[in-house]
Amino acid sequence: MSEQDRLTHVREDGTAHMVDVSAKAETTREATAQAVLTTRADVVALLASGDLPKGDALAVSRVAGIMAAKQTPSLIPLCHPLPISKVTVDFFPGTSEVRIEATVRTRGVTGVEMEALTAASVAALSLYDMIKAVDKHAVIGDIKVLAKSGGKSGDWTL
Amino acid sequence: MSEQDRLTHVREDGTAHMVDVSAKAETTREATAQAVLTTRADVVALLASGDLPKGDALAVSRVAGIMAAKQTPSLIPLCHPLPISKVTVDFFPGTSEVRIEATVRTRGVTGVEMEALTAASVAALSLYDMIKAVDKHAVIGDIKVLAKSGGKSGDWTL
Amino acid sequence: MSEQDRLTHVREDGTAHMVDVSAKAETTREATAQAVLTTRADVVALLASGDLPKGDALAVSRVAGIMAAKQTPSLIPLCHPLPISKVTVDFFPGTSEVRIEATVRTRGVTGVEMEALTAASVAALSLYDMIKAVDKHAVIGDIKVLAKSGGKSGDWTL
Amino acid sequence: MSEQDRLTHVREDGTAHMVDVSAKAETTREATAQAVLTTRADVVALLASGDLPKGDALAVSRVAGIMAAKQTPSLIPLCHPLPISKVTVDFFPGTSEVRIEATVRTRGVTGVEMEALTAASVAALSLYDMIKAVDKHAVIGDIKVLAKSGGKSGDWTL
Amino acid sequence: MSEQDRLTHVREDGTAHMVDVSAKAETTREATAQAVLTTRADVVALLASGDLPKGDALAVSRVAGIMAAKQTPSLIPLCHPLPISKVTVDFFPGTSEVRIEATVRTRGVTGVEMEALTAASVAALSLYDMIKAVDKHAVIGDIKVLAKSGGKSGDWTL
Amino acid sequence: MSEQDRLTHVREDGTAHMVDVSAKAETTREATAQAVLTTRADVVALLASGDLPKGDALAVSRVAGIMAAKQTPSLIPLCHPLPISKVTVDFFPGTSEVRIEATVRTRGVTGVEMEALTAASVAALSLYDMIKAVDKHAVIGDIKVLAKSGGKSGDWTL
């Protein structure tokens, strides 16, 4: 981090603005992020039988995640609006947790990590909303970017 | 959980709807939730010197969290709209993490856990957005409700 | 209609405004509305096998309808914001059509016909979106209020 | 429909996602859709004298339709955001109905049928809102795409 | 101002939050605000002939103002959501300016100055949008609250 | 103005629509606009000490302006959606007023004056919201475009 002693969005006077991306190249960019909802085994069983959903709960949360990806620039103040060209949200039920994986693709000028993270987070919050009456101590965690491609910073996968 | 073998939002046919709260009492309700952004010590130092913010980054994320609390029913599909009467979002910088605590109050007919969780989560995502250029491996976790009061299910604190 | 020669939202000078409802009583009000998507039998079969959904398509459209009900005052310019306390959206697949029925309840000062109509309409549009690649000549129609209760204008059912 | 036994938005596992359009060509695309509000002759007379509006009601509904076109990706869960470059909404009053025609154009990667259908539908709902006090039995119907141009699926007009 | 040395929204530590209004009384409150668009006489003549609108421009701006009033808590970060029960927006064309007056009423726990100011401001911005091709030097000014009633701070009129 | 006797958005029949920009060139465009909040000297002192903010108030208003720029097409009915690539909002405290300057850049097909004006106006409204308890007679004015570049109408600065 020797090359920078401040955050990209923050100017030398300490104020934060939406940085200029008008000169960046428009390329196909993709990011995959995850969130994990940890609850009890009996609650996971209410959501899914093995990999099969037992009702609409997973579908509702998938839609919540997809729609949230499109709202990212309305939620994250300094995020640039981007023409999202693909969103997938998948659920991987485990013993006492559900892992959510969201992939977002764009043909735009900035990366879509924030869109993927927002999709995964809101899908997790939506699941939480549906189980909170049966488990008020559920926890959402391990929200992170798993892979990124496109853009000048190079492709990578965790 | 013996008293229920399905989720409150999900009907016997497996479909999920926004449940009826028209007969619930309007009382003052409050919830406190948290999220934790884990990054590197040098990145935390870019955000704050001790408890003091070094620029607008924390203020931007606080606003993001407050505004997100108001958008909760637009983000969480089966969440009821509520007249939010208070939102606070506080940041507690640690060595290599920042803990975010959000408190939401309403005089309404349902609890505000989802609003508090959404405020904390979006504040964390907004912080992530500002540090992602210096730490692409930051993780958001430990998102949970810390305390709840008002409503018939009783007050509690973790 | 002899008692009125102009629309309630339109003043004598012809301009339209959001009319004053501050003196109206807050009561529990409910409205049920429908929309019908007419397509081909083979397309209905892609959506459902009898009453059972064959995939997420119906769930996606249900969520679309529920979330749209909450957006009604953002869509219909002179509509008052209301604290929606319940939304259900149901699908009734027929031979070559799907009937959608939405019920909305509030404890508020105006009726919720527009919310129920908006929920049914947007659920139908969302279904249309998913079948448009296989039937570009689908038609949405018969959008109307089926029943209304609460409020001073009296309860009624079609 | 022999070439496909499932819906484009629905994967083989039955889950629905926002499909990838990042490889599609950006071209000028246009769609025209309609909706018809059927009411009583005296109610149509409150809205217009011949082709001339008698007050703001038609203008309000035109704005509602135009603004709704821009909100299409927020309303229709799996719809892609598009840079809308034109929206027109016209009203054709008849004896006991008003036909609404909406045309949307974009320079984008997917068609704009949903935007045109949404504009026509919401304009019709907005008209309904203004006449519902004088006719609680109005019906909205015959919502369909009238013409489409641009894109690889070919131009067509009903 | 001797009784306070800081802003109501800002805590002693300098951070700004949405203040608690859960204990405030729900009463009928109203505010009237204005904005003035100053342009050229020939441009005003394009908008209105005397008091009569020459086309949809004033109606479009009225709708913009009314809808913006409903969006106030989404625009003004620390503003509380309120159940708006009335919005009127009127235009008073002068020689080389148009004065816009907006009145908002609620039955809620906080005042509606911000809603009235937002309605007047956005109506003015919408008018500006329609005349900017013929007058790029128009100016919007004199945005202020004209009168306020309801609430414990007392009624007043300029 | 001899070349036009009506507004660009208004057709010959008087109706207003979103005009077609699909054939316009995509270029880098920028606009700078301002708004001025006039209050009392002691209130300005609550907001800033010289150029330094005394708390979060300026940061909150900056975020409000930046987020409002992104909402411009949702607020201004006939405004085209644009991919905003930069927004800055700066505050210049004076003796008894604060001048707000907003700059917006895009790589798009229409100018961004409305986005810059909306950012400056909403930032001013947000400041007003925070000082209204200490000065109910503050005034927002002198909202205008200061400079514009890009696009076929030529660059200019006031």
C-alpha cells in the first residue's frame, strides 16, 4: 500500500466523492461473491430437503438478491451505475447453514464486486427475515468476493 | 420449534406471502444489530485515527446505513413498511476490523430487526466499497441482532 | 353521477393534485383484484403442472407483485402512501391462461384498490416477461377489482 | 416451441435468474404496446372532449407511464436495465374506453417490450386511480405488444 | 440560539443521525413552500398564456413535484418517513418568472417543511428541464417556507 | 428563439414526452451547477469553522447530493437515464451563506445539467434540513448552471 496513503474515493482534503471513470475502458467484467447464513439444522430443514427447496423461501431470497444487485448504486453512495447484463444467485444448504453465491456480469467501465456482494448480502437478509421467527439468533457472515475477472487489475479467484 | 413445522411467511402450499399484521398493536419497538468489517490494520488506519474519522469515509457509510434502513421494505420482499422514528449508526474501529452498530426505533406494528440488520449491512458494504482498492480480501461478518425491545415476544439482549 | 361533474383528483381549474385525506378515519381496509394472462396451453404447461409450479417462474412473479404493491405510491402519481399490512398473490393456471389474484390489507385512511390492482398487474407483467421468448402474442387483460371492504363507501364483491 | 422445453429465464434445475446478455449486440430497438381502460361513456367524457383533455388527468397518466418505463427493471425482477432513449404515451378516447399506446426506444442489448408494456399498464392504472370514485367497475385489458423492431428476432407489427 | 450550540441532527461527537421522534404527538401538520424559476418573458409565454397552460409542461412539473414530495425521505438522508395526506402544487406565471407554491399536509409526528420544499424545488427543476434548450441561463431561487401549522413549535406565516 | 415556437419536450398537440436521443453521439459531457443556502452567520458557524466542517453535516449533504444525481431520471419526468461517471459536491462557506457546487460527468448521449442542478439542489435541501430547527427562515437560491462541456451545443462557462 506504499503507493497510496489514502482511499481512492477520498480527496486530500478528506472529502469523499464519486470518482471519475469516464476514461476507463468498457469491457466485460464479472464478480462472484458469497454470504453465509448460520442457523440451526432444523431451520435449514425448513428451507430445503437436501438441495431441493421446500417452498418459496429460497426463490423469494433469490429474487431479493437479483433485484438488490440492480439497486446497488442507490444503496452504496459512491458506487457508479452500471448496465448489469447477468445476475445469478444460488443457495447451497449445509448442515446448519446456507451458503449463498451471487455472480454478476456487466459490459461496463468498473467492476461489479459491489453488485455481487450486495446481491449475496440482501439474499441472506431476506432468508434471515423468513427464519427470524424460528431462530432469532441466526448470524450472517463470511461475506466476501470469491472471484473477479475483466478490468485492468487482473483476474483472480480465491 | 415443535409448535411450528413451517416458516411464518410460507403457507401450507409452500408459497410465500406478506403476512397479515393489521391486528397487531402499535407500540414503540427498537432493535440493535451489528456487522463487522475485517480488513488490515493499515486499512483501518486509513479510516480512523483511534476513534476519530480521518475523512468522510465513516460519515458516508453512516448515511448509507441510515438511508438503507428506510429502504428495507423495498429490499426485503416480505417485509412490512414501517414509520421509522430513529436510526443511529456507530463505528467502533479495532485493530484490523471496524464494528458497525445500528439501532432503529419505530412506533409501529412489527419489529425492526430487519431495518437494523439492513442498516448495519449496507454501512459495512459502503465501507467495503471505499477500501476495496486497497484490500480486495476484506470480509464482512458477524451480522446479527444484539438486542430487541417492544412487541409481544419480549425484550432481550445478547 | 349527477352529484359530480368532475373527477375527485381534478380541481375546478382542471389541475390534478393529491387530495386531502387527513380527516379520514383510520380503519382496516382490504381489496382484492385480478389480472389474467392469456397465452397458449403449452406455455401454461411450462409454468405449472396442474396447480403445481414447474420452477421458480410463479414465485418470481408473486414476489414482483408483492413488491409492486409496496411501490404503488411511487408509481401512481396521486396515490397516497399507506402502511400495507398484508399482501397475498395467488396464481390459478387454466387451459391457456393464468389468472392472478392479489389481496392487500391496510390499517389506513384510504382504500387499497390501487395497491391490489398494481400487485396483480405487475405479477402479470413479470409472468409475461418470462414467457415472451416463447409467446410474443400473449395478452394481459380483465384487470379489475373483485372485492373491497372497510371504509365509508361500503363493502362489495363482484 | 419444439426447440425449447423450458423458459429462457429458468435453468434446468427450475431456478430463475437474470440471463446473460453481455454478448448481445447494442442496436437501436423499439417496441409499441397498448392497454385499454374500459369504463362508461360519461366517465370518458370527464377525461376528454373528443381528443382534447378536459384537465390534467391524461397528462398525469402520461407522466406516470413515462416514469414507469424508466422503473421497469425495478419492477420486473429478471429484466435488464437499459438506457431508454425515448418514451411516448398517447391516449385515444373512444365511446366508453380509452386506448393507451406507449412506444419506447433504446440503443441497447435487449428489447424494450417490457418497458412499453409497463408504460401502457401504469398509465392505465393511473387513469383508473382518477376515475375509481365515479366508476368502481372499470376494467383494464387488451395489454399487448403491437410492434417491435431492432434485435435479431426480426421486426413485426400486429 | 443561546439554548443550543449544535445542530439537532448532530451529536456531541460530531456525527449526524436520524433523531428519535417516537415520543412526539401525531397531529395534523401542514407546510407551504415556494420556488421561483426566473427566465425570459418569451419563455414564460411558451409555458402559459396568462394563467392558462399552453401544453403539458406545467402538468408534468406538478406531477414531478407531487411525486418528489413522496420521495423526500429517500432524498434527504436524515428525514423521517411520513404518511403524506395531501400535496398541491400551483404555478403562478409572472412577466419573466414562474412562482411555484407547494402545500403538503400530514397526520404525523414531524413537520412537513422538507416535503413542501422538495416538492417546490423538484417542480422547478422539472420546468427548468423543459426550457433549458431555449434558455440555458434560467435561475431557480427564493426557495423558502411560507407558512407552517401544527406541531409544538407554533403556527406561522411569512 | 425565432427557430422554435415551442418547447423541445412538447409536441405540436401540446403533449409532453421523452424525446428521442437514440441517434445522438455518445461523448464525454460535463456540467457544473450551484445552489446557495442563505442563513445567519451563527448558523454557518455551526456547520463549519472556516473551511473545515465542524461535524458530519457537510458530509451528509454531500452524500445527499451525490445520491440525488443518480436519481435524477426518477425525479425529473422527461429526463433520460445516463451512466454517470463522476460526481463531486463541494461546499464554500461564506459569512452568512454556504455555496454548493456540483460537477457531474458522463459518457453519454445527453448533457448532465439536470444531474448537476439536482445534486446541488438536494445537497442544499439536506443542509436546510439540518439547520431548520435553528433558522426557520433560511432561503435556497441562485441555483444555476455554471459551466457545460461536451455535446454539440458547444462548451461554455458563466
